[in-house]
Amino acid sequence: MKMSFRAKRLARQNQRLAQASKLNLVALMDIFTILVFFLMVNQSEVKVLQSNKDISLPRSVSEQLPTEQVMLTITAKGLLVQGKLVWQGDWQQDASVWQGPLAKALTQELEYLAARAAPLTEAKQLTGRALTILGDASTPYVVLRQLMAICAATEYRDLSLAVELTAGANAEAEAP
């Protein structure tokens, strides 16, 4: 029996649709390659510091990126060095704590970290080891000054204060 044109067309269409569809991976691979290169190029531009929910960093227009170094975190409940709780208590109520247990605990931990690190070169002995202080924006300057003095008494004299970059920093830097 002779098939009509319509029947032949439907038979060809059914054969074509019955075959397994082929996925064109060329475009997909191009997109992933571009994505990988984008991530590789931009991965070094953002530095993320360890954050604590209890801390709200002060805002600044500084564009200097942080480097890997020892982190001293000041919270209302205590002090953390490299995420390890060194001292727990209320430093806001008792001023004598700076000469007593807090200073002793912080000095002991910093000396331990300095002993584990490589010895300082002659050039680095002038500036000392690097340390970043993460403190809440409401932390009084007196507290920061006391902590900096304790750090300077050990080998940690290259101190940095962690801040949060404000949105207007780039606009102010580009203004004529």
C-alpha cells in the first residue's frame, strides 16, 4: 500500500523524535571555562577575616587589604587569639584585670605563638611580628591602648586594626 505524503512526514518525524537527543556541550564548556578564569583572576581581591557575631567592626575608607597574621578578637565576654578563648570575663567593669589575669593570659598565648613561629630576621626585629586586632566599634580606646601595650611587650609590634570598608570609599578615592 502506498503511503501519503502526510503519513511519510509523520513517520520521519516519529523516527527523528524516537532517537536519543544529543546534548551540545561546546557552549556549556565555554561558559564554565570563562567562569573558572573569572574566579581565578578575582579570587585574590577579597580578603575575608574571621568574624564574630558579637562584633560590629568600625567603618573606614581604608583600601589596604588584610594579610595573614595573628588575629586578636575583643568581645564583651573576653579575648580570643586565633579563635581560641584566652581570657573570659568582664573587662569593662574591673580595671585591675589589665595588670592581673588578662595581661598574663594574653602575654602567655602571644609568647607561645611567637615560639612556634619562625625566628625574626634582623630587619623584622625592628617592626616585630604582625597582629590584627578585631574589636567592636564601641570598644573604648583605653582598652585598645592597653591591649596594644601588652602586645608590644611581646614580639607583636606591627599592629593593625580591622575595619569594615564603607560603600563611599571608592567614590571618595576617585573624586578629583
